[in-house]
Amino acid sequence: MKEKKIYKTGLSRRRFMKWGVTVTAGTAFSGRIGHSGPPPQRTAAVSRTSLKKLQAVTTTCGMCPAGCGLVAFLNGNRLVRLYGNNLHPVNAGGICAKGIAGINLVNDPERILYPMKRNGKRGSGEWTTITWDEAMMILQERLRLLMNEGRTSEILVDMGTEDPLLTQFFSLIGTSRLLNRYFWNHFNEFSAANVLTGYSKLTPDVTNARTILNFGANPMAGGEFFIGLARRLVQTRLENGAKLITFDVRLSKTAACSDAWYPLKAGTDGFLALALAHVIFKQNLADKEFISRYTKLSINDLSQHLNPYSPSAASLICGIPAKDIEKIAIDFAKNRPSIAIFGGGASDHANGRENAKSILLLNIILGNIGTKGGMNPAPIIEGFQENNLHPDETSRTAEWLWNQASSNPPSGIDTYFSFFSNPVFDDCDGSSTGQWMKSEEKLPFLAVIDTHMTETARLADLFLPAATFLESWKLSFANTLDGYAVVNLTQPAVSLISSSRTLRSPEYSEGKWLEHEFKPLGEAREPGNVCLELARRLGGPTGRHLPFKNTREYVQKKSRQLKTLAGEKSYQLLKDKGFCVLEPPASIQGKMTGRLLPVTTKDLPRYSPISAHQSLKKEEFILTPFYSNLSAYGTSNSKWCREIRHANRLWINTTAALHLGLKNGDKVKVVSPVGSLTARILLTGRIQPQSVALEHGLGHHAVGRTAMGKKFKSKDMDTLLVWWEKQGNGVNPMQIIDKKAEKTGSGPADKDTVIRIEKI
């Protein structure tokens, strides 16, 4: 096969349909493509063995931020199936492998089910099981002491998942260091969007686009919108003949399904986007009316700004032929509506914010903001802002962490709360984070609430067992790619305790056990309920502002505030359907309504090369960590996911490997400025020659034996069938990635680390 055919995929309808069925190793499309009218909600199913009718409960998937609707089916009180909710506007019945693996998360025999207090040295693995009352007393006394002494600024709250009650509680007691991982991971793109458009979050309307340029995003395998975006990409390509072109250092799943893939050099996305804009201006194809009407930019100043970014200059910097750049730019401008989308492949660099601004500018010069087939501002739901921690708070905390990182570990922290977060495993140079957390002198107190004994939890002073999303009450929000806001309800789908024990519980009144209001497995609790209990114990303003008995009551009262729903019916509607859709503002329905974009000449993006990438030796490469369609926080110990993907290889370009005398499958040592690891290599033509890539999410040394690739005996007989012990459980690329921040912001720059390869 010629190398050119790798780059130009020329996807036929037959091949595309074949791919569409198997996309993301478990994504199910609902059949709404080409279907007239919505299908009925899937609420009926029967047991394969007893043929008895299964009970259906609608809820929301919590395995990633996409906000897909689920229908959980129970045989008695046992969870047996998870399907996508056919009526849900985000996923329309689709469900990915991660969502299906939610069953594993609930039923995992290695879940921690009772509160525990450290008994020996940190990390020694010596624990004492305690009661929830003892655990709450420990937290109550520590928080009261810090509040009385005016030291709440010494509390750091690390949130791996969003929870409105958690955010409200810690804000009320005066905690200023709130680290929202979702905002931190997307900070470069959010801050770029805010500067150029005045909106922090934009949603891509690919459904109505005819030409789609993709810079470093991989929606076919994951991401913020995942199933919703993947489904719409399939739909628009089949029904509208839309063209998809991907620029990425490696042939991702999305790149493989594109009409063309261009392996550009890492971190040069911004120059390429500005070169495309240069051609559009030179060919007089820019939407000058939009620029004049909706921006403060001068057409002449904009043209002058783009002059240095010629296709020939871009060819040298990005590694893409100049004639291809010219053709792509002209097609992008003529075959409209058109849209340029991007992901971490473009924004997770030292120049990531400027890369994101460059791609957004490409949309602006063609009027692709606030219009059908373009980038649209995500609607905000009034009265629910506390559910979305403001990016500025995360920015300040993240910036402080970056400044304290590396040789100067964070100081001034007395208490660290980790909620569904595993920084020792997921942070850049996580071993240095682990060393800091292990020191009682540097970090006096560490509390973790999670489902499993993660790498971070092993260092905790106090471990609190968490309920899974299938055992919890929660209101959350998702944006459809059509510009609508969706209010999602997460409600308990399973009860793994007896009904007699439920009846004995004082918080349940007579007959209430007949509803789907269950306490989670063992003594696990929702983080929201933990915060409400702490608020009651602390009293004062904190208790008065959080007067709810439990998370269910909070959800019930908050749902009544939705303007489009009335009184008690709002809660009942959410319970029955699992979601409700709110009308967006008029400005989001394909109209700018006279709103002026704030971008000015001084805000125009400029390409800044990454110095470490400019003079690579033949044994040096740029390391790109990436996520597969099975990568999620809740799948680390999933038996289904780990059987499919349990090891990872280092992707390296075939030609580059031959220059080093390497063969496919050779074991190599990968050395970075902060550490090293050993991995086997995968020779491929599907990666840019100066880059190597390694999947993230594998290589655990904690969480559970399934995550570590070890068989063991348990109540689940499948744990004896772990057949991949000899193949190992992979390696963790984040351990050797240098801890660096984006130059002008506080977001991550985790795709810039230069590594050296040594043959073993």
C-alpha cells in the first residue's frame, strides 16, 4: 500500500457503514439516522433465563462528561443491562463501551465499601475500618479548627467529577482552592474562546456543516461530547455528504475515518490554521460583512496580520505540502457551512491557547460563529451556575499548583480533599506528586472519597467509600450540538441491600422503599450526602445555606426551579424520562442578534514555536499521550474493558525506528527529563516521524488486581479468568511527562515532553 493512501482515506459508503457499526468498540447508534420521528423509549426487556419482565430505571451515565441518557434494567434488585436512552437528545440511544462497563463498576468485588483510617505510615497499606460517625467526627474537627483559625485557604479540593453540593459546601466554608479537573483539562480552549468570542464554551454544529476540519480531536473514541458528536459526524457524512479532514500527529480513530489525514508536526496546529486563513484572505473568500458587523477587527489589519503565515512557510513548519494547504483552504471557504473543530492534540501544548485562538479565528473570518453549521455558544441555565464551577477559580488553583510544582512541591496546604481524582496516577510527573503526598510534614492531612483504593488513596489518612453514579442522586447539565440545554437526572438504579434493612433506616418513611430510592452497596455514600452531613454538624451559615436532608431532597427542590416545568411535575418528569430539554436563548438559534464579538487586533493569535522541539536528535521524539475508547476513570478495574485493552505499546514511525535499528516488538527504555519507563514498540506508518505516542489509562499499581492484570478468587468467578497476566498491564506515560503549563494560561501542556529512546 502506498503511503499516500494512508493519508487520503477515500472512505467509501460501504466501508464507512462497516466502520459505523463497530465504532468505539461498543458504541451503539440508535437507528435515528434516516429515521422519521423519535423511537419509543426503551423501557421493556425480559430476562434471558427466567423470561420475567425486567424493571427499567432511567438515569444518566457518569463515566465521562458527555451526559448520555441511560436505561438500567434490573432483574429483581440485580443490575443486568445498561442501554442508551432512545429519547435522550445527546446520545439518542447510543451507548459506548465505557457506559456499558458501569455494571462492572457497581459489582466490582474489589470496591472499598467501608470507611477506613490509616493505621501505619502513609502508603504502608495498614488500615483500620471505622464507622461513618467516626469518619465524620474526624472531618468535622479538622474543618472547624481551620475555620476558627481563619485557615480555610489551606484546604485544597481536587474534584475529578463535578458535584454541585460539594462545590457549594466548600465555597461556604471559605475554601478558595477548588480544582475542577474538567475545567483544568479544557482551560486552554475555554480561555481562548472567551477572549475571541466572549463565551467560555462553544459547541460544534457539525450536523449542518458541509466541510469539517478537525485539529487534534478524536470524537470517535471519546472527548467532551463523545457519542453525541460521533453520531452526528456519521449522520452528516452519510446524509449530507459532508467532508471531514483531520490534522493529527497520529492516525486516531477519527483520522482513520476521515476523507483525509495529515500528520502534522506536534504543536504546529496554530500556524496551519493561520496559513489556511491567509489563503482565504488572499483568495478574497473571507466573510468580510460578518467581520465588519460582528467584530472590532479591521479587514486591513487582519489581512496584514496573516501575511507572514503563507502556505510555503506552513509547509516547512507543519510538514504539510503547500499545495494541499491552499486546496483545503479554498474548499473550506467555498463548501459552506464549514466548521473547524479542535481537541487536546492542538490545545495541550505550551502554545496551546494560541493554537486554539488560531483555529477559532479561522471560524470567525468565515462567519462560522453563532450560525447553523458553525460554532455556537453553549446556553447557561439561570439559577444553576453553582453546578458549573467558574473557570477562574480553577485557573487560580491550577496556576498556583504549576508555580509550586517540580522542585518546589506545593506549600501552604494543610488539608487535601480528593473526590474521584487520582493525581498520583493522572498528573504529569505523578511520582513527584506521590512523594509530596507521602510526606506528613509537607501535607498534614489527606482525605480521599472514591470507589477503589487508587494510587492516591493508598497515601490517604482517611478513606471514604463512594457511591457510584448508578447509586446516586444528582442534577447535571449537558449541551446538545443543536444549541439546547439538557437537564439530566442521575437517580439510583440499583439496591444491593435487603428491603428489611432499608425499612430499618430512619431516613426512609413507610412505603418509601417501594420507590427507586436505595442506599448504596455496603456503607458507601454519595459525596453530596457527606457534604450535607458535614454542613449539619458545623451548623452556622453553612448549615443554613444547605438545609437539605439528603441529595434526593436537593434534586427535588432544585428541579422545581426549572422555568419550563411546573411544580411537582418537574421532578416527576425528570424521574420518568431521565432528562428535560430547555429552550435556548434566541442568540444561540443560528443568530448573533447584534452581539459584538470582543476580539480586537491585540487579541489576534500568533504562532510561537516550542523551543524544545526545534533541534531533535535522531533518538529524540515528542511524546503524545492519548486516550482510547475504553479509557475512563471508572473503567480502570473493569473486567470487560481490561480484557479488551490491557497493555499498550509505544507507537513509533517505521522509518524513524529503522534509523535506530529497532524492530517491531522490541523492548526499549523511554527516558524523559523526569523519569523513565520500559515499553515495547509498535512500528507504524500512522504517526508523524518526529512523534511517538503511548496510550494513557494503563499501568496501574493500585486500584485493583484486575487493573494490575492479576487473577484472583472472589465472589465473581470471572476474576479467575484473567488470561493476560503474562502480557502485563501496560505502562503509564504520565509518569515521565514533564510538569509544564501553557505559556499564557494555566492549562496543561502535556503533549510537549521530549523523550529519548534507548534499545534494551
